[in-house]
Amino acid sequence: MARLNTPAARILLGLVVPVLLLIWWQAQSAQGGARALAFVPLQEVGATLAAQIVSGFLLNDVLSTLSRALTGLLLGGLAGTALGVAMAMWRPLDRVVGPLYHAVRQVPLLGWLPLIGLWVGNGDATKLLVVSLAAFYPTVLNSYEGVAAVERRYVEVGSLFGFSPAQRFSHVLLPAALPLILTGFTQALAFAWIATIGTEILLGAPAGLGATMGVAQAQQRMDVILVAILAAALLGFSINHLFARLRRHLLRWQPVLA
């Protein structure tokens, strides 16, 4: 059992299901007929991947999608964190803005597309707004809960030391609320990535993984779709992994549970 906890063993165990899926996929592609169209042979997918890498198309799509996702995450996440903290610290603002926020966030993001499209069109501004909203909702909620959940005794200790409001926030409220704030950003990262790919598919774009998927679907290029899906999955996984490491670094003062 101890050997199964080594990094190499965990990697090998994690590869079992993907390898089995690849074997099943290749077996389906060998059936011919309609199955060969729906299940493109892996060697054809590999050739398409190599061609897109050499031509630079894949890199261009990756950079375009990554730029939209991170820009929306930054704008929506920072705005959501600021609003959530402000609502938790100032009750009148919570009473005024809170009901509207909780009502608006019940509407799925796709439900806002027709209205946003009428307001700002179907260009990059629309995509950026939708991605920002995807990051905005979870950061507001988690930032609010993080600050509101800070124990009163910690605030009172800050008052005893004569902290100013700014010092009380930076030395007491922010460190105590940081775990939930970062949880909000973790959720926002996933939602922003999904929203980016989704808006590129639905609204189109000059470049982007979602836009490539949409065009490839119209052309019935299953190999291109699979390459874009693979790139989106690997990129999303890598971003989440990097953010998880950043979170552990920022919260390194927390005790590690056995």
C-alpha cells in the first residue's frame, strides 16, 4: 500500500482510465462506416495536432482563448472581491445591493447573451463581459462569506491595539478571510474558462479554441475538434494546477491536516 502513495504510482494509476479510453476509441474507429467518422483514428488526430503546431494555428488559438479567460477573470474577480468585501463590512450596502445580486445571479449566463448582444453586439466586448460575469458571481459570494465569518473577538483584539480601519482590514479581516477569497477565485477560474470556450463557440471569434471547435463542427472535422478539446483540457488543467500551488503558497501559514 505504501508504494501506491509514491508520485510515480499515482501518475500511473491516473493514466489507467485515459489509456483504456484510447484503446476503446481506436477499436471503435476500426469498425468503419459511420463509426469511422464519429471516432477518428488516433493517428489522424496526431497528424492534425502536429500540423496545427507546426503551422502556428494551435498556438494562436491557445493565446487568444487564454487572453480572454485571464482578462475576464482579472476584471470580474477583482470587482467581485471588492463588492463582496464592501457588502460584508458595510451593512447598508449589503441591504441595498445584496437582494439585487442574489436575484441576478440566479439567471444562467447563457440567459444574458441575447440582452448583452443587443447592448454591445457580438464582438470581443460581449465575450469579455460574459467571462467577467462568470468570475464575478463566485468571488462576490465567497469574499462576502469570508469577511462576514471572521470571529468578532479578532476584530476586538484589533481595536484594543488601536488599529485604524485600514490596519484592521489588512491585519485582521483580510488574513482571516483569505482562504474563502481564494476559494472564490478557484471557482471563478473554472467558470471563466468554461464561459470563454462557450462564448467562442456560440458567438464566434477570429481565433480561439472554441471558435475552432465551432468551425470544425460545421466542416465535420472531428480530428480538429478533438485537438481543440485536448488543448483546452490540458491548458485548463495546467492553469488550475498552477493556481492550486499559488493558493498553497499564500496559505502556507495554515496548519497542514494529516
